[in-house]
Amino acid sequence: MAHRRFRFGAKATKAATAKEWSETARRAEHLGYASLQIDDHLGRQLAPMPACMAAAAATDTLKVGTLVAGNDFRNPVVLAKEAATIDLLSEGRFVLGIGAGWLRSDYRVAGIEQADARTRIARLAEAVQICRGVWTGQPFSFDGEHYRIAEVTGYPKPASSIPVLIGGGGQEILSLAAREADIVGVNPKIVARNINPRSMATAAAEAVDERIGWIRTAAGGRMDHIELQLQVFVTVVTDDRQAAADKLAGALGLAPEVLLSAPYFQIGPLGLIADNLQELRDRWGISYVTFQPDATEAVAPVVAQLTGT
């Protein structure tokens, strides 16, 4: 499999005003990020779909998208219509990241029952089929185990073939992503439905080797058509990477040496971070890397150096 060229995403979740949010999007575009992405939780953050539209309206080339929308929070026909509308109004710049839902507190806050993982993943698989059917703009019906859709003609028709991103850390969700998604997010495995030391333990480099193997097996002949994506959860630009790792290790429940080798934690001077990302692509084929809001400015020189290479 030939390496894809690097591209980078900036995460954002909050803004106190419309002006602040627009400036966040414009700043990401100016710094050379390919996309601005927002996750989907019910805590202190903006709602993702209107935020994506506002970011698109404030920019010219920046792609916008969810990373990721919780499938259980929305009817898939409604989600497909919202996605198509944003894609049309942004002239083809929307990316639908969609997931099975994982954070226990979101379900509790919304009063939604959180089914077992297998059921949630099965619902997600059907939802992706429904979204793509609605986006054709042709009469579409669906009769599945979890959704039954009477004939619907989707409107508006999106301006582009909306890319679908599915990410995860378990074999079942990654196998689904490998079969169905345009972009596969390679994540740690969520244990006990929240972020905890057991979840973080699955961030080790050796665990990523296993996940890439699952993806390759499930993807088969379509592997060359998949873009692999990874979120960097912690970025620390420093000349003393050992001290930074020692400080983080206790909070994350990981040994410092695991932190320093895991791709989800980029710790060190900018030159080393750039080298790490190139090694990440060489080892796993991951070329689409997303940074958290607190790292957008700090790693901008790396984004400028590697984008398109």
C-alpha cells in the first residue's frame, strides 16, 4: 500500500461568541489544517452540526466535520439530511464522522438507554447504509433489524460524495469501519464506557499493530481506498520529554516508556514530533492526524512542514 500524503485536522469544541468560533475556524485554515472537527458530547461544548456550518461559513477551503457524531442521539434520516445540507451550503466541505456512542454520562444525561456494544455497532452499520441511501437523492427505503425507513427521497442532495469516518479501538467496530468507511480512525479501546487507565493502556504501540491488522483483514481489496486517521490526545512541546512523560504518567496510569512510544501522545521538540509522525505513517500507514485544541498553535510548524508530503 502506497503512503498517502499527510493532512491534519484541528479539534475545537467551545466558543463564548460567534466571533470567537469563526476566528477559531479561520485560524485553523490559516495555519494549514485541512479540517476542523468537533466531537459530540452533552457536556460543555457546542452542538456539532450547527457549529460545523458556522465554521464552514467563516472559511473558504477548510473541511468541517464531526469526530464523531453519536449515532444513538439522532435518527439517521434526520442526520443524513443535516449532513447533506451542510455539504451543499459549504460547497462539498463536510465530513461525517459517526460512531456507535460510548460515553456513559452522555446517555445518562439524555435519558437514552445505552445498549451493549454489539447492538450499538449493529445500529451504526444500518445508519451508515441509510445515510448513503438518502444522499443519492433517489427514492430509498430500508428494512433492517434496528431501522425501518419508508420510501424517502433525500433533499437536498449533497454537493459531494460525503466522506464517512468511523473510528474505534475494538475489533468489531474497526472491522465495520474497514468495510464501510472512507476514513478509519484508529483509537484506543474504550473500557467500561469511559476514559480510564484501562482504556489508556490500550494506547500502546503494540496495540496499534493489532488494530491495523484487524483493519487490513476486514478491508481486503479496499484497503488502498481507505485513509487511516489518528487523534493525538496529548501534545507537549518540550526539550525535556522524559520529565513531561514522568509528570503525565501518573495521571494517565501509564508507564513513562509506554507514553513516549504510543502514537496518541506526542511529547518532545517539534523536530522529534515531525519525525514521530513520519515513523507513524511508515509503520501503520496513518496519514491523517488530528490534534486537540490546546495543540493547534503549538504544532503548526509541523503541520506546515509535513502537509502534502
